[in-house]
Amino acid sequence: MRYNWQYRNEERRSIALELVINNIQIPVEKDGMDEYLRLAGQRMGLAPEEITVTKILSKALDLRSQEQFYYKMSLVVSTDDKYPNGQKFSPYIHAETAEKKTAQMEERPIIVGFGPAGMFAALELISHGLKPLIFERGKKIEERSVDVERFIKERKLNPESNIQFGEGGAGSYSDGKLFSRRNNNTSTVNRVLKTFVKFGAPPEIEYISKPHLGTDVLCEIVRNIRLHVLERGGDIYYGSRMTDILITGGRARGIVINGEQEFLSSHIFIALGHSARDTVEMMHTRGVAMEQRQISVGVRIEHPVQTINLMRYGKKYNGFPGLGAATYSLNHTNRKIRRGVYTFCMCPGGEVVNASSSEEMLVLNGMSYSDRASNFSNGALVVSCHPSDYKSDSPLAGFSFQKDIEQKAFQAGGGNWSVPAQNLMDFLGEKGSTGVQENSYKMGAVPADMRELFPEFVISELLVAFHKWRGEIPLFISHHAILLGAETRTSSPVRICRNEQFESVNTKNLYPIGEGAGYTGGITSSAADAIKAVEAQLL
């Protein structure tokens, strides 16, 4: 029977005591409100009809035993205020929403970039009554989607409108992962999640472990945020690349757009993505302090979705209703040289996409729609790279390191945006592979040797990791797997140095935020970083 939340909450409106019940294990076969009430009541020593579940705080799938899967949950349960609470369950504290004070600035604040950091900086400024000027080098999300599709079909790259550049940022064409959550209803991260729900995300992202939105849902959310910003007085300029910063006496006083128009402000939030290399290079020439930063590079590894499902769910739960396409997370660390190999941005039921933003430089990413219904599952499999690997002291040396790999990948793919690919068994030097098998990349795959794309240390660490995992997860290390190259944009290789107030250490009025500034990695953390940066200036 479908549970009527509204009826039960109305029925027990007079009940005042709310308690947090942690570590409830629900067998996946019994997932539902009746079981939540039964087990929570059992823990509390009450009958199910004596309690009401008023909120789910967290819900994570426990796959440790393939004999029995559980949902591990934390619930807020209300009951009569005379309940003795002998087990000392923690009371649930409702987060108080502080009233936003109207702020004043002599000039309208400027935001450069309208990805996650730029969008949430704009929302936070607007909540304080300010009307930001926003400059995005790419196009609106709807127009950008047309350019991405045209690139796939016609192989003509638009360097200013692609999977990296445009409204919504690179995350708009990914799995829409929101992994940086906290089990704390007062955290900045949960403010981000609540905002996504406000603009169209499903409510369950506030409590499920490792929530995802999917590209289709995320694009709609981006559109809704844009409309909200415009309705409340913000201005967004598309096709507007910052080509210069006006700096006098160590203080930024404005920016130049497209080499022509000047816009002045005493608060300039730099919310670049990790691929805005030309803009970062310009800032470097203007003397803005920055430093090298560690990154990771490697391949996309892809399997048939059923292979990964069997690997993770086993025979008993493979195909079980509600579980969907399976995820995985793997890592191996060589402690002697402090170098790690790990999976990143795993896309179950997804596809490998061409995320290039420059001519003759091939970059890959992964993407899923909300239903995760593709026949393939892929993930980045990357090796950590130290700044010493860049072979230069320049703050921009990491860009050159990335470019060298991307150029090799483009050439290895035939110079027409096909992707270089290699069966995993071939990469391991073993016989019996099927060559380049069917895969999700829509622009074609050609046989290649991954050893020709990457520095030797990347290849050697990948081989060590594969041999380690082979005995642990043989389905993963099998002829079902294909390697596609190259994955280089896991994060920015540059950090724009800032102080505790989020201001550039040597250029006043300049506030570098988000992934392109080198402080975050992903949608949620970038959004949270932007909120904190704006708060630091206004509170």
C-alpha cells in the first residue's frame, strides 16, 4: 500500500519529540515505509503505529555481501513527547534559515563563468539583493547542446561552445554527480542540494548516497537557474570571454570582454572551468599569483553494463528491480613513490564522449542520462601526476603536460576525432582479445597502443593496478574491457592563490572560485565554494 506522508503527518501533528535513528538496515527486498516503521519502532521499543517517519537523512546501498543486500539508513522519527528515550537517541535539530540581509555595493559584482561556481555565486548575491553581471564565453545550454550534437555528426568543433565551454559548465554533460554530501542538515553542501531540488532535481538527492542527476535533468536545472537570475535583475552575457583584467596598484578594478568592452567592479568572482587555459594564461601575464597543482591523467575504461552489474550484484541480485546500473570505485596506491591509480567519474549505463575544446587535442569524458539505460558502463581510470612530472617550474607547465597527451591521442585516432582504443587484454600483452569491440563512443574508434599516448610512469602504474585487481575482480580485468584515450581534464593543473577571505593573495577585488581556480573538483564542491566566497564578502 502506498504510504500517505501527508495523512500521517496531519494525524500526528501534536507530537513534538523528533529523534534521529541511525544505522537501520533494510533488506532491499523489503524497502518501504512499513519496514522503516517496523525496524525504527523495534529499536525504540515502540509499536509501528506509535511513531511517524518525518524525514530520511541518509540512504546508502550496502553491497558488502552478495548473499544479502541492505539499505543502510538514518531516519528522523517523531513520537509522543513523553517517550523516555532511555537509549538516548539524538534529538533532531531543525536547521534555522537565517534571514538574508540586503547588501550594498557601489558597483554591481561581476562573475566570470556560468558553471556551478558561477551559478551559485550569482544565486547567493541575488539572495542578498545584489544584481550581478555575468559573463559566459559559451552559449545558452539549449544552443550549446545543438553545437555538441553538430560536432558529433559533422566533426566540426566550436572552440567556444562544446562540452567544456558554455552555460552550466563541463558538469552539464556528465553524470550530474553530487557526491560531496554531508550527513548534516546544516552544511553548505546540503544547501546546494536543496537549491538543486528547488530548481527541478528530484527530492531524494538530499538523502541518497552518491546522488546523480543525469545530463537531461541537469540541463533543465541550469535553464531554471538562468531564468531565476534574470527575473531578479541579474544580467548574463553569452559569447563573452574575459580577455583582460584592469589592474592598478595591485587592485583589480574591472575586466575587458572580447577585447572591446570594459566593465568596472570592486568585486570580481573568477569562476572559470578547468579548461579555460587561455584565460588563466592571460591572468598569469597580468601578474595574478598562481602555482602548479597535482592532477591525474589516464584512460576511460568501458565494459558492457551487464558485466559490471554481474561483478557488483552477483547472480542473486543481477537484474533486481530498483538497483539500476551498478557503480564501482577502485583504487591502488604505490606508497613508495606516493602515486595512486583510481577510478573517477564512473558513469553506469552511460557513454564515453568527446570533451575536446581545442583543435587537434582529443579529450574524453563520461556522461549518463538520468535513467542510466545505456548498454555500457565506463569510468575514468587515472594515475596521479606530481608537479615534478611537468618538467618545468612555470605555474602553467601542467597545461603543456596535458596538451602533449591530448595531441598524441588526436593523432593516434587518425586526426578526425575518432578515438584511439585498445582491448584491455591487448594492453596487458595477452592473446585472445577480440580487438576493438563495440563501444559507446559515437565518433568511431580505431586500434591504438595506449603506451604511445602517455608517459612511461602512467603506463607502468596502470599495469601494476590491473595485475593487482585481476585476482580480486576478474570480470573487470577481462576481454570485456576496452581502454579509450585520453582522460586529462580531471582537474585544473593550476591553483590561483587566494587567502582565507577567498581573495587573490596579490590582486585585491579578485575572487577565484571553483574548479578552474584549483580549489574544488566537481559540481557540488564548486557550488559550495562559491557560496562561501560570497558569504565571506557580505557577512
